[in-house]
Amino acid sequence: MDKGDGRNFFQIIFVLISETMLKSLCGRGGYFLKNRSGFALYTCVVGLIVGVFSVASDHLPYTRVHITLFQFIRSYVAVMVNSLPFWFIFAMVPGFSFAKDLKSAMFAGGIHTIIAITYYFVIGYFFDDNPVKPTINDQVRVFVSWYGASAIGGVAGGAAGFMFKRNPFVLIIVMLGLLLQLILSGPESWRNELGIAQNLTFCLMVVGFAAYLMFIWKRKKSNYSSA
């Protein structure tokens, strides 16, 4: 498959998914959202940002040599945005901000993540300098696995975002995801400046969420005591 065929292939996929999103927004599913235009704007803008920085994280400069401050900041933002916890958090926002019920939250989170992963594939294709191009069958397998995992993660994130309005302790899921990311990164990630910055950010987020939940728990406890 040459470059032109690949470009057309990705354009077709992007158009199909975009049309599915728009039809869902205008159809029955869209009526469960509080602000369809706001959701569409968030999904398009944030999905594009996530896609761009996720591709950038796949083309980072070699961090064991000297890099400029701008390169470090760009690389830091890229690896943070492309981390699984942040993809989950981005999926939580539609469920928290635009959903009327749990069903619409799952719908919104799933659609947002699918659009974001589509941006990633489309943008990443034009920056792919690998001379060996995958076959159509290989691409289909990648799409099925990545879109399937993205849909499941997005649905879970959207549901978590909606449930957060009722029970802040849903943040424990995010905390577990941050800890899991630290484990998956492994000891090697602490041996370079970029990995250290990312890991410290995750640790600070865990501590911050834990402090927030402790505050909520103490406030609820004091309210029960005074009642």
C-alpha cells in the first residue's frame, strides 16, 4: 500500500467515525447530553490535542543527551498527555460535564476516546518514517485492538466522571491507575530526567487526590457527628 492509498484509507476511517459521532449527537443518544455543542467542541479540540501530543511522544528526542528547556517541556507534556491515566481523565470530563445519566456518560466517554485515537492514527501516519509498511490485515488487527481498548477505557472513564458527581471516592480508580502506571514504567523510568518528572507528577497527583478524599471524608464525618 503506497502513501496515497494509505492517506485515503485513513481519511475514510476518520470520516466514517466523525459521521457516526455527529449522527449520535443528532440522534437519540445526543438527547441524553446536556450540551451537545459543548461536547462536540470538547471532543474535537481536546481529541486533537491528545492526538498531536500522543504522536509527539512517539518521536521524542533521545533524553540521555542534552536537550533544550523547550524540548524538555514539550516532551514532558507529550508523555503526560499520552499516559493511560490522562487518557482516562480526559474521558471522565464528558461524563462529568455533559451527561445527564450514566448511559449518556458512557456514550460520551467512549465517543470522545474513539475520536482521540482516530486523530492519533491519522496524524501519526504522516509522521511514520518506517520504510516497511504494514499490510492491510496487520492494520485491521491494530485497529480492532486499539479501538476496542479505547472504547472500553472511554466508556469506563465517562462512567467514572458521571459517578464522581455523586461519590468523589471514584477518584480511587484514578489513583490506582496512576500507581499502575508507575509500576508499568518500572525502575528504568527513574534514570532519566523526563521519566523522573513524569513519575513525580504522578506521585503528587496521588498525594493530592488522597488529601482531597481525606478532607471529604472528615467533613462528612463531622456532619454526621453534628447531626
